[in-house]
Amino acid sequence: MTEPRAAGDARAPRKRTPRIGEVVRTSRITPHMIRVVLGGEGLAGFPEGDQTDRYVKLLFPPVGAAYGVPYDVEQVRADHPSDQWPVTRTYTVRGWDAVAGELTIDFVHHGDEGLAGPWAAGARPGDLIQFMGPGGGYSPRPDADWHLLAGDEAALPAIAATLEQLPADARGLVFVEVAGPEEEQADVVAGPGLELRWVHRGDAAPGEALVAAVTATPLPEGRGHVFVHGEAYAVRALRGHLRETCGLDPEWTSVSGYWRRGDTEDRWQATKREWNAEIEAEEVGVRS
């Protein structure tokens, strides 16, 4: 994406300024999912948008950092060693209430594992966090005959937001993989023409149960709009099934790996472009 240019200099990129969110409240909506609601003056002007997979990039200073919110990221990088720089984590927006000025983000929490989950578990009203965004590109097509939504916990906020935006007469299939029945979210509701299936992972590797459920299900007749996001290996398998086996139009399929098992976000983002290029090359080979 091209950055805006600074006034008076067509060559100089304008510095992006992070927003500052203030924790308003938190709640544990399932044993391993924490909902954090952000508010405050730093959210003024947050765009409404019609995308349902919008994301923000949260900036987490390391524990014991000598600086606090607000801080200048570039200045921190100039004044501190790299192990003191803030770390970026990408999270999908669960909801934006423009009237209340509140941004809702859901975090998967597995004890002390990771960075964002423990932060969410310890967040208290008044805590501050900086973030960039939003970004995003998917919204359900109103001219689709049916919709397919499939993903894991990382994609669940986008899937839930999509379900809330779809018209009452929308038809389709929804697959959400979670660890077990205790992780099903009561506020995720599908309309009468949409079949919502909670897929329980159990002891299987992330994505295996999701791939098995989707590939075993016949797709509806007509032209469908597809949203498949989540663990990269599972997404890769479903991409091949939907595009090559089922013959769905790539222009009508939003397919992306939010994360890859065994990788941190930093390692995944560093290799994601190459990963996607390999998949594209495989598909060209199959078609040729």
C-alpha cells in the first residue's frame, strides 16, 4: 500500500502516527478467549468501514521497558537496543461501535504462552496500548448466491463480524474450529439460511479437523463467495480443494493464512510472501 506524501514534498513519505487505545473493560468469554474493549480520545476518527476482516497492529513494549505509552516508535528504535523495541502483533477487529467510540478485540489466551494473550489477561481499565490501522479487504458480496466462511479462533472475530453484516436471507455454510465445546461462543449467531458448524479440534493438530469437515461437505448450487482464513497449512489445503477440486473462481475466494503453527508472527510474516508465491506456482502448474 502506498503511503501518503508529506505536504510540500512529493517524495517524502508522511510518518504514520499510532493510535492510543485505553482499556475500558475486559471479559473472559470462553475459558481461552478474552475480550478487551478499548476506548478513549485516541480512537477519535477511527474509520467505520464495511470490511468484516479489519485488523489492527498492536504494539507491545517488552516487560520492564524504560518507556511507556505514548512513545515514538522511531525514537525508541534510535535510543534503545533491539531487545527493547516494541513488538507488533496483528489482531482482527471483533467490533467497532462508532457511537460509543469503543473498539473490541478478542485474544486467545494459553497461560503465559505468547505476548498478546498474557497482556489481555492482565489488562485493567485505564491501561494504554498503541496500535496501527485499521487495514482489511474482505466484505461479503451482496450478489453471491451463497457464502462459505471457515476458520479457527484467529478467524472467528472476522467470521462473527461477517455473520452480523450478512442479510437475513443469506444462505451458506459456516465452519469454526475450536479446541472443544467449551470454546464455542454464544454470541456468534447465524441466520436461518446459514448452517453454523462448530468443529472441535481435540488432540489433533490445528486445522486438521477444519479441513476434514469442509472437504467432506458438498457446496450449494450457484455462485458462492468464500472466506477461508486461519492456520496456514490448513488454509493451503482448503485453497487447493476449493479452487482446484471444486473449481471456484479465485476472484470470489478470500483465502489467507493468519498464522502458521511452529512460527512466531515475526517469522511467519517474513516468509509469507514466499509461501504464497509457492502456492500460486503450484496452482499455475495444475492449470497448465
